[in-house]
Amino acid sequence: MDNKFKPTSEWLKQAEYDLETAEAMSMAGRYIYSVFMCHLAIEKAIKGIYAKQIKKDPPKTHDLVYLSETISLDLSDEHSNFLDTLNDLSIPTRYPDELEKLIKQYSKERSNELLNNTKDLLQCLKEKF
């Protein structure tokens, strides 16, 4: 087993930093990037839990569902459903097919809803550290 891996505290620190960035992007009206950073914050939190449980760095994937299943992450139905939603947003917010369409899709209201749900899920995940 590889004993050199990123500490769980570092994963959590980065997840919190990414959440702050999501908030900043939302305040700046850059809603697509806010959603993208929400995904990244949750990804890093789950990877931190992975590192804690498995004692090695997590796989290099952005698939939140895969990562959560790999560590048998126990989430409420509400959090699990949101994780699925956020997972589905990874590719379109990372590599938009049509920028204007995506901008319309992620309004201030929709972005803030996703941001608030991300804050709630991140708090839940922090309790598992």
C-alpha cells in the first residue's frame, strides 16, 4: 500500500476553498463557473473521505457517483439525488457545447439553488471526515 498520499485535511481545505470560489463566481454573475466549482468542491470532499478510508489517493476521475459508490458513501436520498444532479453538470459546465444556451440554463436563481445545495452536502460530507 502506498503510504504517501494527500492528507484528508488538504482535500477538505481545497473543497472549502472551491466552495468559496463558487460563491465568488456567483456574486460576480459567472454562474456556469459557480456550478463548476460546486462540483469541484464536492469532488474534493469525497476524495478526502476516500483518502481517509482507503489510505491512498483517490482515482483521477470527476465522476461523483463512481467515487461515492467506491467508498460506500452513506447519504440521504436528498443528498444522493443532488449528487446525481451535480454529477450530470460536470461535462456541460466544463466544456459547454453552446455558451449562450448554457448561460440561459444557469440563471442566478438556478445557480444559487445549486450553490445552497452544495453547501448543505459539503456540511454533511465534512461530518464524515
